[in-house]
Amino acid sequence: MQIIIGSVNPVKVAALKRALAAHPDYRDAEVVAMEVESGVGKQPRGFEEILFGAKNRAVGAFAGVKGCVLGFGIESGMYQLNQPKLAPVLGEEFWMNVTVCAAFNGERACYGFSPSFMVPAEVARLVVEEGLDLNEAAKKAGLTTHERVGYAQGLVGVLTDGVLTREDYTVPAVILALAALKHR
């Protein structure tokens, strides 16, 4: 059984492999990584853009290899919590980060989400105002010296001192996308 992921990011590939190894239907699956364009900006913002990027990667991965059983797309991005109804509860506007996994079987895409975490205000400002991605923004804000923290522990790993890494954070999104695909 061949499963394709629309990314060569080693963290995304490792998270997919971990999730599949734990799933009784996919333990023996062969995972192939291929670069697929997300069709969104280098740092997606808003749920629509994050979902669109994940789906594009999943559909592109599925179409990219003959005999593929499932295509996966994993996309991380920021969304803002600034709705007027939330102002009394939140007290301020801030950005959250989430990872979305899309699983595509050739007919439909189903989605799973990771937990979300607050993006530090300076990092969010650098992304929004200067157009940096999270890797660049985290480095410029002095949170890390790693050039591509998203290919390592991720911003979540930096913020939690390694207690929760990007790989750990992504696995639930994959598991939940598979559950949605199975029970939809």
C-alpha cells in the first residue's frame, strides 16, 4: 500500500509515519515523500488558506504517483482571534498556530487539526508586518538560532523547551484526518 505525502519536510514525513504505524489499517504502508506546491503563501494565514494548502498538497500527492492509495497534505499556519464577540473573554487580539492534515483518497478530502498555541506577539508582528515565515520570524525575534526550525523541533518545540515538538504536535492532526476519512 503506497501513501504519498506532499512534502519533503522531514518533520511532516516522520509525523505521518508515526501516525500510520499506530493505525491498524496502515501499519504496513509505504510512505513516499514528494514536493507538492501548496498554492498558498510561504506563511499561510487564516483557516481558509491553511485548509487550502493542506488540500492542495494532498490532492497533488495523490495525483503524483500511480497506484497511490492516499495522498496527504500537512500545512501549518496562523489564524487570528480578534472577533468582537471574543474581546471580553480574550482581552486582546492575538495569533494562534495550527497544523492541518488533509487525507485524500481520490474522491474526497478529510481533515484533522492539531492543538493550537499562541504565537508570541513579536513573532506574529514579524510575520504580518514584514512578511516573514515562522522560521525567519522566530530567528529574528531571538527565540532560536536555527535557520529552519520548522524542519526541526518547530516553534512549538522552542516555546515548550522541547516538551512538545512539531512532530508530536502534528501526529494528532494525521490521526484525526484518518478517522474522518474512515467514518465520513
